[in-house]
Amino acid sequence: MSQRHELRALTGMRGIAAWFVVLYHIRLSIAGLPPLLLNVFAKGYLAVDFFFLLSGFVIYLSWGERLRNGGLNAVPGFLWRRVARIWPLHLFMLGGAVALALLLASVGRHDPVDYPFAELPLHLLLLQNWGFTDHLAWNDPSWSISTEWAAYLLFPLLALGIDWRRVPSWAVIAAIAASLMLLHALMAGSPTLGTNIWTFGLRRCLIEFAVGSAVCALWLRWRDAPSRATVGALAIAAALLIARAAGAPETLTIPAAFAASLLALALTSDRPGNPLGSRALHYLGEISYATYLGHFLLFVVFKLAFVDDARAIPPILIALYLLLVLGSSIALYHLVERPAQAWLQALPRRRPRTPHAA
């Protein structure tokens, strides 16, 4: 198996997580939503923690060895490809948010908190959630893309500084546990992982991203004999979820449960018949970045266009909105995200070379 082999079940899980975030953002607007579903959707912010772990896993799988082999010479190529991956769609959605703000301003409804023009440079450079502000603005979900950018900038230091292949398994597990306990300590007093995102979001991302890379290292050494490791990972995840249900802190139990679950998912990803690897779920995973970045502003526009009372939207209109999210995700993926990514990745190869002197 190639080290950069795609684990289809993880891609499918990314799609499910993206839709969990969508449901989280609209939950309070769904008329007649049963309390049980309301409580389930209210935890949708935790999908972002899974994203951070998964991102560290995938980036380590794709780039860990390449950066170690290429050294500092490989870093510019890595960073440019990450820019090509995350920035074009972010810029497109930010442009849409600016257009919406200008439209609202033209009718006297501009909200300077939600759409602060003075903070646009931070958003353009993906610095908006690095501690420079005390609120979310413009396209709210982009806060996590800002922190991911910080993780990408630091990842070469992790890849070049720590070769997980040379670290015993027990030490890798100890490093994961210590990192997650550090996250809990850094969020001391926070009732949830979603508390004060502008303060804690960056540390959530950096620590969970690093943990994801260590989880990938465990998968690389256990993938050829996965059964025992899968059982162990699932047992740990279940124990942590039980501890959470009994009142243990979310900031301690949930990231650890997600890390164990991620390992189990990766170890079972290639099993025949795995539903997470189905074509439909895999495609949802492929377009999940567009779903994640596009749904929030779409809901703002949807409410302005179709809704009188945003606190009680009829299920039929919610269904229409969800269909629009799916359609817009497909369009953004195929018309914006992928073409822009391909164009930017090819750009360095298009630069004219200086001819050698005769």
C-alpha cells in the first residue's frame, strides 16, 4: 500500500462531519425540532475537532515522509499546495460576504460586528483567529481554516523535528495522551470545546492536528495487522465516551475519544463493504470543504429571502435549504475549488525560466 493511499472511509466520515456542522448552525431555527435531535445537533461544533485530528492524520500521511526526505527544500512546495487547497474557496466566500455586507449597507442594515470592514485584511490573510479579535465575523466557519493555516505553517517543524517512525509505540501513545491533557489544561474552566473560539480555537487546532499526525504514525505501523489495535482503540473510545456521559470534562474526554475513533476508522477503512467508503459518502467527503465554507452564508441569504421568523422555519423550507446546500457544494467544488486549486498548483511550473548565459 502506498503511504499516500487514500482511506475512503475517512473521506466519507469527513462528509458526515461537515453536515453535522450544517445542522449545528441551523438547529435553533428548525420549527418543531424534537428535544433529542436539538441536543444532538447542539454538539455539532465537535465535528471541527474531528476535522483537526483528521487533517493532521492526512497531512502526515501525504507529506511527512516527503518533508523528511526533501528537508527545507520541500517546505515551499508543501505550503504552496496548502494555499492552493484552502485559500481560493475561502477568498470566493469572503468576496460573497463582502457583497452581502455592501448590499445590507445600501439598505441601512449593515452590522459592523458581523461584517467589520476594518478586519478584512486579517480574513484575507487567514489570520482572523490568531488572537487578534474577540469575535467571529464575515464567514464564521472560516475561523477553523485560519487555525489550519497556522498548523500548516508549523507542520514542517513537526515533520522535521519528530520522526514518529523512530519512536516506540508506547511513547507515541504517551505523547498523544500528554498533548490532550495539555489541551485540557489550556482550556481550564471552559465547559465545552466550543467556548470562546477566538481565544481557544487556535490551541485546539494546533494540538489536535499534532495528535492526528501521531495517530497516523500508529496506523502506519499497525495497518498490516489491524484487528487487535482496532479493538483496543474502540474500547478506549467507548470508555472515554462513558466517562463523558458520567460527567468527565468534554475538553479532556472528547478529543481523546475522537483520536481513538480516528485510529479505529483508519484501521478498518479498507474492509470490503465499509459503508463509509461508499460512492455517495465518499463524494460527500470530496465536496465537504465546499459544504463547510459555503453553508453559513447561504443560510444568512436564505433567511433574508424566504423567512419572516428565523426562529421557527418550517421543515419544508429547511429541506429546501439543505438541498441548496448540497447543490451549492457541488457547484463550488467543481466550478471554484477544484479549478482554482489546479491552476494555482500548476502556476510555479508556468513561470518562465531565466535562460542560461551563453
